[in-house]
Amino acid sequence: MSASFDLVIRGGQVFDGKGSECVEADVAICDGRIVRVGAIAGAGREEIDARDRIITPGFVDIHTHYDGQATWSSQLSPSSWHGVTTAVMGNCGVGFAPCQANQQDELIRLMEGVEDIPA
């Protein structure tokens, strides 16, 4: 039997992020996009058994201090470890961009007081 989907996550408790109660359902994914939610008959090239698990869309972290970390860590961990797929930066009124070259050292000294900036 050929696969109808790249990935099927089966039997999880699906929260749609819209405030609805969770429902037990399968989630089918093709080309990195959710294409179907519900009882899915087709097979996936990969399948995940999600019974007793929660399936959610990616979370948005609306207040981060990743402004500096984004320059040395493309994964933005630990947020990416916990389902965050979108991070908003620069909402504290100070950030690393835009920054003129002659101000970089001063800005790093300022941020070292509140961020874990590697030496």
C-alpha cells in the first residue's frame, strides 16, 4: 500500500488553538502542512501513535528576550523544545537590530546584565 501522506499522527487529543474542547483525532501532514484532521483512513510514510498524548498547533511566545540569542542560536532553545514555532522579539524597547557597528560593544555590555550572552 502506498502512503497517502508524509506523516499521520494517530489517535491524539487534538487542541485546535481556537478555544474549542479537545477531540480525539488523527492529523495528516503533506509537504510540511496539515492537510487533514479527523478519522484518517490513508497511510503515512511515517506514523506516530499519539494515544494518551496531546496534539497542538505551534505556540507563539509573544514576549521573549531572544534578540541577542538569535545571532548565535538558530534553534532559540529552550522555546523550540516546548512547541514554540513563532517568537516575537524587540518588544521591550531595546534590541540588537538595527544597530550601528560602532554601537555593538556598548549594546552587548548593556544586554549582559539581563541576558545570558556567551563571551
